[in-house]
Amino acid sequence: MAKNSADETIKVMKQQVGIAAANRVSSDSIVGLGTGSTTAYAIQHLGDRLKSGDLNNIKGIPTSFQASVLAKQYGIPLTTLDEVSKIDIAIDGADEVDPHKNLIKGGGAAHTREKVVDALADQFIVVVDQSKLVEALGTTFALPVEVLPMAIAPVTDALKKLGGEPELRMGVKKDGPVITDQGNMILDVTFEAIADPATLESTINNIPGVLENGLFVGLADLILIGEIVEGQPCV
Ligand code: 5RP
């Protein structure tokens, strides 16, 4: 398939899966709004449903500055975890999904807030295209770890001792590191396939200076997958 046509197919898969997730949201609910290109379609469709009157009285809890900008753009009222005690449903993307519904997230550097919101949701729906499915986590995507800037050097050493190859994430222009919404930096850590995600998740989070890593173990309730069936994108 030519590159442009492959990109267009992935875009349509992301759009369809985002819309399918947004259609699962009921009126009078608190909705966790994830980050990334797939969730952006879900946020847009939630806005469309509100506008058409098909959905009423929802409030969103954004997982990033990007999600809050999109929510405002599409007319979704926002709230915070100071105002509500529970989240009914969260919709979020992922960078890898294994057969046990464990995830790697953080391709958009938002996994710290995403984990807070997604973990609090009664139902956490993951929206991905089929390219994100893997047999073992860590095989196609380096694990994002959010780190306090003053602790980059010791955390890098500690991650190397765990068998990882950490690399500081740089911005698109490569003239400085990516800075998270919390003012921290991201180390992308390449491991050979991650055999025990639960243990690695807590081991990394115990390194002083680590805010959060992108392993989401046992949190996802439902994975919605955009696929190509008989040449056509579908969910
Ligand atoms: C952001 C994330 C995203 O959900 C993840 O990177 C997937 O993004 P996309 O839907 O654009 O492929 O974890 O931190």
C-alpha cells in the first residue's frame, strides 16, 4: 500500500474507533478525556453528540493540556478531581496493547495524568488501531518514564541497571527536551520484551525521582480496535 493511502487508512481506523468509544458514553456522566490522535476523535464526537442533543449533562476530566484545549474547542464542560469523587467512564489511547489488556502509554508524554484518571474510572475504554497490538509489551515501543529534571542522571543509571536503554525524549526540532504538563522530562527506555509488566511498573516507580512510567497493568476494561477487514476499516 502506498504511504499516503496507508496513513489515510490508519486515520480512518482511529476515527471510527474514537467515534465507537464516544457512542458508549451516557448522559449525566463524568468522562475521563485521554490524550492523543485517536482520543481526539472521541472528544470531537462527544462534542458533536452534545451539540445534536443526543447526549446531555456530561463533564470531562482532561488528562492533559491538549485534551482540555480540545474539550473546550468542542464544547465539553470540564471539571476536576477536586469537584467530583468518581469518574464513570474514561476513553484513552495506547502505544502498545498486549493479550492481557496491559498497555504501554505515554507516547504523548501524558501518561502520569492519564494513569490518575484512567485508574479512577469505573470503565476504562482503550481506543487503538490494529498496529498497536503486540504479543509482549516493549517489543515495538520504548517505555516512557516521567522524571524530575534534577534526577535525570541518577534515574538514567538506575534504569540501565534494570537492563533498559534510556534516551531523553527531545522535541520535534531536536533543540531541547520535551517538557511534560508537570514541568518534567521523559526518558524513553528500550527493554527487550517486558516479561513481567506488573513488577517492572512498581520497580521503576520506586526509583527516587521517577514520577510515573507508562506501564498500565490491569487497568483497561475494554479494548476497542480499529481493523481492516476485507480491505475496509472497521471496529
Ligand atoms: C499519550 C498517550 C496516547 O494515548 C498514546 O500515545 C496513543 O496516541 P495515538 O492515539 O495518537 O496513537 O499515551 O500520552
